[in-house]
Amino acid sequence: MVTDHRKLPRRRGEALSAAIYQATLDELAEVGYAGLTMERVAERAKASKASLYRRWPTRIELVMEAVYQSLPTPESSPDTGSLRGDLVAMLTRTAQALSGPAGEAMRGLLGEALRGESPLSTMRRNSQGTARKLMEEVVRRAVERGEVDPADVTPRRLDSGHALLRHHFLFEGPPIPERLVVEIVDEVLVPLLKPRATA
């Protein structure tokens, strides 16, 4: 039975967006990216299809925004008091996210792009650089504590931890084992981000 959205209470702004984001994540968890449609999301969110298409003209834009809304923000990144502790905590949260709707979305979006159904430029345009921002916040605190030499902070080094997690996820699938997170931190990130050398 299709719900007539015109008979439901009117929701606007953040309340409507939150309902649509949650419906999108629930659909990803239930039917996967391949089975997700704008119609199903609208029905689950008890919203009109028009309200979705006005803000998100395509499925890829809706899914990416819903996923990014669900991810940790740089401001909420763990502060354990040490670079290693922060890195392990942050990458553990990322690994957990990849085992849920965010991971399902990533696999679906990349598969669609590789088949030529969605251009990679669309994914890049809608990417918000969340992983880089999380790393920047963790490393900024480590620099302030004297744990990291600012000269060692480069874009490639900031990207390496999440890139290794994504590589494992895409080729091995979820869940990402805890030992892999620890290995990435101890064997790659900590050696790359060293304290300033003292004379």
C-alpha cells in the first residue's frame, strides 16, 4: 500500500532531511545499493518523491550525502591523549562504518562507476573529504603535543591509513579485523608521522 504523503504532517528543513537520510541508510542496510530506489526511500521516509528530487536529482547524490551525514565529524574524533591511541580509535570507527551502510554504498557506487553507469567525476564532486579532515584533526592535536613534526604532515601521509582500510574492504570485504587497524597504525602511520628531530 502506497502512503499518500499529502495526508501526513508537513515536515521541513532539518526534520525532513533527517528522516530522508535515515530512510536511505535503512534501505542500504535492507536491500543494498543495487535495490535502493528514490521511490522506496520516499515511502520509508513518508515523504514525497518530489521533495527528494528537488534536493537530490540523482540516487548517487542522495546516497553520498546520507552516508556522509552518518559518519563521524572531525570535531567528534577521539582524543585519547596520544597520536597512536587517536589513530587506532579513529580507524576503528572507520572500519566499523565500512561494515555498515557506508560500506554498502561505497561498493555500490564504485561498481556503478566501473560499469560506466555513473561517472567517477560525479563521485568526486560529491565527496566531502571526510577521511582527510578526520586525519587532519588527529594530527593537528599531535603536532600541538609535540608528537609529530609538522614537516612530516603531507597529503599522501594523511590519506594512507584510510586508503589501506578501503583497499582491504573493497578486495576482502567486511568486517575489517582489528589487527589490521593496529598494523596500519604501527607499521605505516606512526613511522610516517615522527616527532621533530632534536639535536
